[in-house]
Amino acid sequence: MIQQLIKSSIIVVVLIAIQLTLIPLVSIKGIIPDLIVIYVVIFSLRNGQLKGPFFGFLVGLFFDLFSGGLLGSAMFAKTLAGFIAGYFYKEDDEEDIFSNSVLFTSIIFTSALIDSFFYAFLGSAEVELNLLGLIFTNGIFPAIYTAMIGLAYSLLVRKK
Amino acid sequence: MELFLRKLFNKLKEYIVLAILLLISLILLPQNKNTEVKKIKSYAFATFALITNAASSIGDIFESSDELEEQRKINAELMLKLNRIREYALENKKLKELLGYKEETDSKLFPTTVVAKSFSNIQGNYIINAGKSDSVYKSMPVVTNDGLVGIVTDATENFSLVRTLHNTSFRISGTIQRSNIDGIIFWDGQNLVMHNIPTTTDIDKGDRVVTSVLSSILPPSIPVGLVVKKESNISGILSNVIIKPFVDVLTVRNVFVMQEIKSKQIDSLELNLLKD
């Protein structure tokens, strides 16, 4: 258990570092994929709806602290992402989800959509945002990009 | 009763845990302005910046030499001088006899690199590898040779946090350079907007927008962007001016910190007021 926690923490720190340094290099019109939410989804699919949100909460805390963002916004968003992904947890057949590319990509898309929407929504409390703009620019487009990366991961797992 | 509650908890434990975690997150949101929270955040991002600094150096493989850095610095200095000259020309036309009333200040530019980007249209922040040890402090403007990028909001010994134009908490006082109209500029999640400007004011598409002399944080005349649109609100009395920033905030990597916080003139005025 402790070993798994240490391993996950190291992976999270590395992923946040990549997210803040290298991922901006692959942006398309200001839209980037979210590697961290993919990892939260994978964790939740392996550990369920109780541990998933808790893990998302901790990852969000790290992200808020390390990125200098609004403390609480990524925590909220990633907790929800972990909860949604945890819903699809199957104790006896977890690998089945990873090899089912369509299902896995859909879960990533849904979780990423909720994550990016709430992250943007909570971070924009000081201004009135166009809700449609918020959903598309800060919700659907980043979620699609993230889902594409998720799909690549799923295909890689299936190949193995 | 106890058994019932236990059963209920077992049935709903996922939802209870979720509610608690979400509640904690929401409670933390208003605490961001708390001094203790700010200290923790400063310490965290400065520690993490050591890692991102190393990671971002991977991108340096294809990057510049010292010579290029020097050229960029000269470019940025020229940009600031050119903008000041442009402003003087406009002033000269209107107020010839008052020439020279304003104090001349040469900003010192400190070249630095972005080591981490929080790539968001809402919470755009950068971490740069310059801090208090390089005489970089809170409220200093960050520019490129094209114009304003953001403001230093937190500085540790070796790293600083920059709030970019793509941050909804970003607010500056700006001026339409041609017609001298002042207003508050902010990021609305999609555009840079100068808010609530009277519709009758003289603003045209293509007008240059610079930082205002009214700003208590930024020095005046730093280029911000060009007016691309003027949108009237429902009543038609007030308009929002949409500005296209000169700097592409998303791709910027090498920046300069203007090591200037407030004008000496303002400082001396404030000191004089205190004496009285």
C-alpha cells in the first residue's frame, strides 16, 4: 500500500512537471491535453469510486500548489473526475476496460470534460463568462484532445 | 437505528466522501488571499520550479545562444523606446508647450526564461527562473520585444510567479494611445477587454492600447495590444473594447522583467504628502 502510494506520488509529480513544461509545446490554438486527468482516471478505474476521488483530490492539491493556480479549483475538478471514472470500476475485470478502447476513451472524455469545465468555472469567479464559450473552449475541446491521448494509451495497452 | 445508519453509510459512503472532498475544495477557494496560504503556495511553487526548470531545459536544446538573448534584449528595449517616442509625438501635437514635464525613466530589463506554464485560458500563470536574488519583486511587469506579457505576483529567492494576460484575475489600467482614453483592461476568458467605455468616445479599430499613467502598479506606455472590435452593451451607452494582445502569451518562452515598480515622481509626491 505504502509502496503504491510512493510510486503514484512520484508519477504524479513527474506528470505535473511534464504538464507544465512539455505539454504546452503540443498545444493546438491554446488547447492542450491533460495528462494528469488521464492518470486520475486510470487510478480510479483500478481502485474504485472511493479511492478515485480521494486520489483526484490529492493530485488536484499538488497541481494547484505547484502551478500557482487558485487553490481548490483543480482539487474540486479532479475529485469529480476521479468519482466519475470510479463509477466504471470493475473489481474482477479491470483490464477489460483498458483494452476496450471505445469505452476507455469515452470515460476519459467525460472525466476530462467535467474536469476542465469546473477548473475553468471555479477559476473565473471574478468575471462573467459566456457559458457556451466556457463549455466549448474550456470544456469540450481540451476534453477531445485529452481523449485522443487516452485512446493512444488504450491502443498501446491492447497491443501489449 | 445504529445498524440502519451503518447500512446507510455503507451504501452512500462514496457520495459522502465525495461531498466532503468537494466541500473542502470549496472552502479553500476563498482562502487564496490568506497570507498563510500564499506563503505555502510560494514555497510549493518555488520548490517545484526546481524540477520544472530542469525539465524545461530539454526544450532549450533547440534554443538560443547568448547572442540571441542579447538581440532579444535590444529588441525589447527598442520596442519600449519606440513606444515612448510614439507617445511623445502624440503629446507634442496636442501640448507643445508642456514638453518635458514628464520624468524620463530608463527601465532596466532582466532577461529570463519561462520554466513552467499553467496553460489555461482562465488561470494563465508562468513560473520564470528569476527571483529576489536577481532583484525581481512582486508587481514588476514582464514583457517581450512585442509588449506586455503579465505581472509578477509572487517572488521567491530564485523563481517568480507571473500572472499572464490570459488570467481572469488580471486587471490593469490601460490607455487608447491615440485618443488618451483610459479604462480597466481584463481577460474575460476569451478576449482582452477594456470594460465600460462610453460609446461616444473616439476609439477606432487598429488603435494602440498601452498601459496607463493612472496605473499604480505598471509603468506607463508598455504596449498591450490593438483594438479589434467595439461592442456596445444593451443600453447602447457603454461599450466593451476588444483588444488583440501584441504578445502571443501561449507561445512565449524568453521574457524580460522590467525592474521598475513605481515612478520616482510618484514616490516623491507621496513622501511630500506625508511630510505635510
